Amino acid sequence: MTAYISNFETLATTPLRRDALAIVEAAYEAIDTKAVIHKHCTIDSGILHIAQSSYNLSSYEHIYVIGFGKASCTAVSALEEVLTKYLSEGVVIDKSPGTCQTVKVYQGTHPIPTAQNVNLSEKITELAIKATDKDLVIVVVSGGGSSLLCFPMSECDQGAKLYASFLTTGGTISELNTLRKHLSSVKGGGLAKLLYPATVASLIFSDVPGDSYEEVASGPTYKDTTTIEDAQAILKKYSIEQPFIFNETPKEDMYFKNITNIPLVSNLHAIEGMKRKAEELGYIVVIQSTEEYREASLVLSDMKNSLTQKTVVLVAGEPSVVVTHTGDKGGRNEYAAGVALSLVEENQVCIPFATDGIDNKSDAAGALIDTDVKVYALQNNILIQEYFMQGKHDELCKDLGIQLITGPTGSNVSDCIIYMQG
């Protein structure tokens, strides 16, 4: 029985496909947000243990929860199950709708920040400012938070222009986040400043490749090491001529002395889960990278070159895609699936997939590619190259019947690619 891929059996038409899908399932299981919370957050005799940190709940007048990002509602719902009677109030902004018992959950827009996000983020800033040195604030920081946590309105206006300008450059998410930090009063340690002097446990659900946890949601609870000059250099690097008004992020140590940033999950966990499953199925595993930013075609070509008999090659990250057609719903994973169609050979399977279950605006998480797909395209007169040239990657994968469907997973630790040979 599968837990995450709703069309598992439809796609699993060969033993190799079934193995590939089982390995993808293992990735989703390894980063399951509720399971992660219950594993790392427990209460024993009034002491809250979060990973290696402990908090005596009787020492605080109020316990507040703040959350933002694609995993925030799911995480906070699980936190409510742990905290029960101790929780005072909270505010969450998620991309997907949801409900909690005590915490108020709001749905924001993503990936483009809007006035709606600003109004919701103001509720978070108000709660942050209300917290005193007698309070404990638990912050859930997850991927997508850079768009959802957006304040003030000037950040929203400039952020939308920035996203549109940056999308066509092929620049990295780290560079984009550096720019975002210097447009905001809550990113780049700005939220930490608002929360001071409260005690803060910031739980990081990372969507950033590798262990760059300070980049998640543009680092609202981390002291920022970048400067306005760094942001201006990125604009110059990519010849972005839009005028932006940057501000400096908080640099005073005092705002961060009561904050403990606690990374709970990242794409390393997804990769480790896939590795364990692949080895259990009898494959040799090659982990090519967990911090992949290169252009997708280069990434896939290198993965293919690493294949030998009974081998699984794994990648996690955010391979770059230069967008030339803006009307398509698909994201980098369905683009990568199109690239894989030109590479995959007999007895091979490739699955690029999003761990949040949604590839940009597509209903799919990604797609499954093997030579059977090419045969199907020929038999049904589906001209793959025409779709690809027109940037219709989502439509191509849908017409080929190869989309990987999970729905929103409540998790988000960057994208992953599995390329394997039987």
C-alpha cells in the first residue's frame, strides 16, 4: 500500500518502474512533516524537548506559535498535538488552506507575493511584537516562506517585480533570497528583531539544497551576513535594471541571543531515505549532489553517465531552468522530464519530482520517463519536440500520461531526481 503517490499502480507497469516509484515513496516518507514533529518535539514532566534543546514550559507566561511556508500548517497542526493545553495563540501563513485548533491559519499567495500576504504578515509582526521576555515563541520556517512572509507593502511591490525580472536570469535561489532580504523588514533576521526579547525556538524545514538553513524563507530568524552592496552586485551580475530600494538587515547580536535555530529536515533526509530503499531493493547507489543548481540538461547528462547495471543515481537541489515561455504550468521537474526523454535508454527510468507535490502551478509533482514513453508518443502521434520547443512541458507530460500525482504533501525540501538502470 502506498501513502503518497496516488497514481502509483497506474504508473508501475514494469518491475523497474515499480522500484523507481518505491524509492520516490521513501523520499516522501523520510520528510513527512507530522512524523518529523512528533519525532523531535516531545513533552516530559512539563519540559518541552525539541531535538537537543529543552524548555521548561512553567517558566513562560505565554507559548506562541508563528509559521509560514508550505509545511507550516501541517507542522503547526502536529505541534498543537504536542503542546495541547500549553499553547496560547498563534498565526500561520501557508500556500494551501488548512485549519488548526488554536492557531489561526491563513492562505497566502505563492510564488508571487501580494497585498494579501502583506496583510497576513502584519498579523505575524503584531504577535511577534507582543511577545515579551516572559514568553516562548515557536517559529516554523519552511520553504515558500519568502513569498508568504512579506512585509511591508513596499517589499511586496518590489518583490513581484524582482521575481519577474529574476525568473529569466538562471540565477540561484540563494541570490534571489539575498535580494529579498534587503527589500524586507522581516527577512534576513528582521523577524528576530521583532521577536526580541522573547525566547525563540525556530524550527527549520529546509527547501534549500544542502545545509544552508539560513537561506530558508530568506532567513527571518538568522543573523544575515549579506549587505546592500551584495544585493546590488547581484543586480549588476544579471543586468537587472529595475530600480530597487534596499535596506540593511539587522546586524546587532542582541537580537539573536535568545534565538535557537533548530534544523529538523532537509533534502539530505530525502536522499538518505531513497538510498536506504534503493539498497534494500538491491541497487548500487550514487549520490551525485544534494546542492545541485546547474542547468537541468547538464545535471541529467551527468547522471546518465554515472549509470551502470543495477545502479540508482540521486540528485537533490534546484537545477536551473531559463524560462522562455511563461504560459506553461509546469516547473523545473516537468522541464527535466522533457530533457530526460531525449536521454533515457532501454532498461532505464528517470523521475524528477517536487517534494512539496506541486511542480510550479502544475497539478503534478513531476513525471516518470522511460523508453515506453517514447513508444507511446510514436503510437499516438505526440510530437515531443514540438511541445518542448513551445515550452508546454506540463501539457506534454499530461498527454503522455506520465505525471506523478501526490497532491500537496505538507513537506518541502527542494526537488529531487532519480535516474536508474536495471
